[in-house]
Amino acid sequence: MRLILGSDMSFLLKYGYDLTGISKADMRIGYVTTGIKGVRTKEFFENVERQIVEIGYDFEKFDIEGKSVEEMRSFFADKNVIHIEGGNTFYLLKAIRETGFAPVLDELLKEGKVYIGTSAGSYIMCPSIEVADWDETGKSRFGMTDFTALGYVPFVLKVHYKDEKEETVREKMKTVHHPLRLLRDGQGILVDNGVETFVGDGEETVL
């Protein structure tokens, strides 16, 4: 099972897609956009999509919300990469629970499809999305109080980390129930059959 967990799109374009082990010509990406629906402005994500197109990757957008298990299986049948984009982590996890996407994802990964997550798409693969609750910008939780996530990795992530957030992160990490790993933009973690490898610009930050 190969998982690629990135902080942002710059990591994916520079490192992430290459880590799939699939050539650009053969790569068929199922691009899940559900989390984007939970954000106030979608301009950033529209720019991300333009970059994917301009670089020449074959991707098809998909919103899991409101889809049946069979519709989800059918969409990913001819894809070899599952890319779950960022957005609102709470909205995304809520949709995953309501649609029954979690067991579908498990089936797809066991078939050998590669997982790519960026931002919220990385958070949901952790045991918990509790770190997403550290946000202080008034982001909606969409009624979510149980932050239990999919648990494919044994750590929780703080993506988009910046040095000016160090004091806040140091304080909040005292309440975290799992090991915390920090990712700046341009950084990510490859998990290949359980083996974790940090990849990206600079060194991994450890507090």
C-alpha cells in the first residue's frame, strides 16, 4: 500500500506524483474535490486544477457527496491514483462517513491503487483530524464533534506549518494523543507498505 501525504500542491508537482512510481503517460487520477465545497473561496483550488492540466496529467474530478457505493467504485475502476484534495477537513470527513467511502477506499488501496492526499486529504488518513481543530480563522466544523479519522498512519499531521506558529503548536501539541509530524508547504511523507519517508524541500521540522 502506497500513501503520499503532502502539505500542498507545490509538493505534489515537485515530488508527489513522481513518488507514485507511475509514469505521467500511464497515470489516471481520480481527483476528489469534496472538501473544497466547505471553504469560503474556491479560487485557490481553481488555480490548482489549472496547474494539473497545464502540466499534462490525466485527471477526472469527482465529488463523493451524495454518491452510492457502486457509483464510487465505478468511478475509480479505471483510475490508478486516488487524489483527495484539501479544503475543509471536517466537511470532507463528514462526507466520507455519510457515503460509506471509507470501506470503498480500503478496497481500492488493497487493489494497489496509490493514494495522494494534500492538506485535508492528508489529515483524514491520520488516526484523528484533531489538529485541524487548531485553526483559529473561524472555519466551520459542520457539526462534527467526533474527530476520529481513517487511521492509515500512526501519527497526526500539522500541514502548512510556519515558524511563526511554533509557540502555538508547542502549546497545543501537549493535548495530542498521537505522535505529531509537521509539514511545511513543499513537504510530504511517503508511506510505502508501512515504511515512512520524509520527502521535500529542506529538513523535517521537529519540535
